Amino acid sequence: MACVCPSGYLLDGETTQYTYCVANKTCYANGIKYNKEYWYNKTVICVNTNAPNNVEYVNCDQLAGCCA
């Protein structure tokens, strides 16, 4: 799931829960080919634009690069 807030909410911060590698995925960094992707698992904090006390926490995964 992408690290975005629902409609009507603004991003107010994020916390990385853990990182991990996904094998058998072609990944390029600085012109070098790798066989693993590097991902963050995050919790993003989203605040309702109309009701600032209404906070949503979204758990998501975000591609961060390649694993050697």
C-alpha cells in the first residue's frame, strides 16, 4: 500500500516500523543492477483538514532502493 493519506487528510508525520528486502526483483541504483528491492514499512500520521482532532494512522510499504 502506498504511503499516502486518505482524501481530506494531510500528512502530519511518519514512523518507519522496519525495513526489509524482497528477493527476485530487478532493481537499479547508480547504474548497477541488483536482484533485491529495499522497502520501508511505515505508519503515516494523517490529520483531517476539517477536524484537526480526527487523526488516521495508515500502515504502508514504500520502496526505498535496492539491497546488495
